[in-house]
Amino acid sequence: MANRYTEVTHTGWGKRIGQSLSGALIGGLMFLGSFALLWWNEGRAIAEARALAEGAGAVIDVGIDAVEPKHEGKLLHVTGQVDASPEARDNDTGIAVDALQLRRIVEMYQWVEKRSSKEEKKLGGGSETVTTYDYEQRWDDDAVDSSDFRYGDGHENPSNWSIRSDSFAAGTVMLGAFMLSPSARNAIGHWQELPANISATLPETFGDFRRLDGGRLYKGTDSGQPAVGDMRIRYEYQPEATYSIIAKQVGGQLDQYIASNGREVLLVEDGSVPAAKMFEGAQSRNSLMTWIVRAGGTLLMWLGLSMVFAPISRILDVLPMLGTIGSWGIGLVTGLISLLLALTTIGIAWVFYRPLLGGAILVGVVALFFWSRSSRKSAPMSVPAGAAMTPPIAPPAATPPPPPPMA
């Protein structure tokens, strides 16, 4: 049975131009959407930074032995052992563990399709596209629909999953005298593989599954040589451990804090971490996210603008070399335009969201521009380095008139 198939398709010049015109419409929407994305990102970043700054100024450190009524509604920083009761339990398999949460991950060995294409331009504006379909087997926790495969015969995946992935939370999660709200519990990460000493509590058999030495449940003939349709179950858990939490006291619970601008503040770190360091980390993550979205928005703008002008290169493709040069030129020009427009959008957004700071920066830039121009105009002519400074040469003295002739 073949696991690689190749198709060759030919597309005429007129059809390629028509496809590029359709792509230009999509590109225009991408181009316009990039402005909205960049504008939204600046507002989000500034609002998040302000909320975190507000939280850093309002947070107070408290102990965990008792819930003080005087701290009701305030933003607290607490550190201590987080415990859960009763245990997190998977009732399907019977496994139970002293943990904040238990996560069951079910995978099936399946066929997956990989598609790759290579286009070659032809004289006259047409093109030849070679498309390769590769089929391979791998473990995946998502059901891969083989009916969507280009060549499905011999690459069918079972559609019946006897069990699916799921998560199981402990009944009550406490940090000292404080109970964690669902929001606070969901903010905890720190997922770990279920260790061997805990996985030993897995049942020896579960339906058609059997337990392996690594603590996994397996359904199939040979785990060393899996076949399509074989399944395995593994577990991850959130351990009972020391956590640092910044959250609002609501009754006896720790819940999310709503800043004056409506943004949520809820921070959780593994181990004992000071409040100042937690806020610094949150600000750093906010800054990193801001730059990632800025780069993504600029790239989206570039791709959209390139698609808008793509019909030009398709027209030039009547001579393949000319079309390639046109594509490179369009990519370069649209890249520079996109960078300029993205920076302008970000700058205007700063003025909009931070009018005082943005306006001050704008005034400073304008003032610096005019100052530099006036300085160049009023600056004296420079003397080349090493040239001697000599006084001007005096004009020659007037020649006295000749004496009168002798009588």
C-alpha cells in the first residue's frame, strides 16, 4: 500500500489572474483587520499595565492562618501549602490521587495526512503545481477524520473512541484558612506526569485496556509495535504544593480582583514568590505579549497588502522571470509600507490611549525636528579638520607717485 501520492496540475494564465483577484479581496480584509488588531493591542496592553500597577500599589501581605474581616474586598498576597480534599478521582478508571486536579489524556494511533505543494511558472503565464500527499501513523489525542483525506483508501481511522480525555477536580482546595475560587484554581498551572509510585494505583485492567509498567493503560496487541486503532491512557496532575497567590478576599475565598478600569488581576506562581516579583513578572509577560501581537499585526498587514497587489505579478508572469522580479519588488515595497503604517497606527494609538504622554512625545519630536533644522541654518561654516587658521591677507600698500622731473 502506497503512503505517498503525487498530483500534477496545470493552471492557465487567465485562471491564475482570476484567483489572484479573489485573493486580493481577502487580502484587503486582512489589511483592514490588521489596523483593528494593532489598535486593540495597544489599548489592551495599556489597560493591563495600569491594572497591574494599581494592583501593585494596593496589595498587602497577610498570613494564611485566619481570614480577617478587615481585609474584605482587598487585594491580598498569600503564600503557603495548597491542599485539596477530597482527592481528585477518575470514576471511569477508579484512579484517585491527592491532587488539586487530575487530567486523563486518551490517545489513539492514527493515520495523518501531510500535504505539500511546489509551483513552477511556465512561459505564457501558466503554472504547473506538484502536490505531494504523505500518510504516516502517529499518536494523537484528537480524532483525525480520514474521510477528509485525498487518498482515504487504506488509510481509514476508527471513529469509535470507547473513552475520551477528561479532567477531574478535587472537591475543595484550601490555602490555609482561605478557599480558592474556581477562577483561582484555574489559574494554577504546574501540570506534571503522574509518577510511578502513584500510577501503581491504576487498575490492572480496565475494559479492553491493560496497565503497562510505565503507569499507562493500553488497548492493543503490542505496545512496542502499535497498530492503527490502538489506544493508550496517561495521566497528569496538579500536585499539592506551595503556591503564591495575589487575589481579592471575598468572604473566605480568594477570587479575581477587578481594577478600576475593569481589568482582572489574579496572579499565581509556584513556590514562595514576593508580591513585587510577581507583578514584575506579570508586567514582563504583558510586554512580551504586546510585542508578539505587534509583530503579528504587522505581518498580517504585509500579507494582506501583498495579496492586494498580487494580480500585478500574475500579469507579469507571462514572462516567468519578469513575474518573479515583480513579486520580489511588490514584497519589498509592501513590507516597507506595512512597517510604516504599523508604526504610525501604534503611535496614534498611544496618543489616543495616553493623550498626555503620547502628546508630550509628539510635541517633543516636532520640537526636535524644527530645532535641528534651525541649528543647521544658523551654524557657521565648518573648517576642515587640520586646516590652519590664518589671518586674512592685508591688501598691498598704495605705491607713492614718482618724483617730479629735475629742471
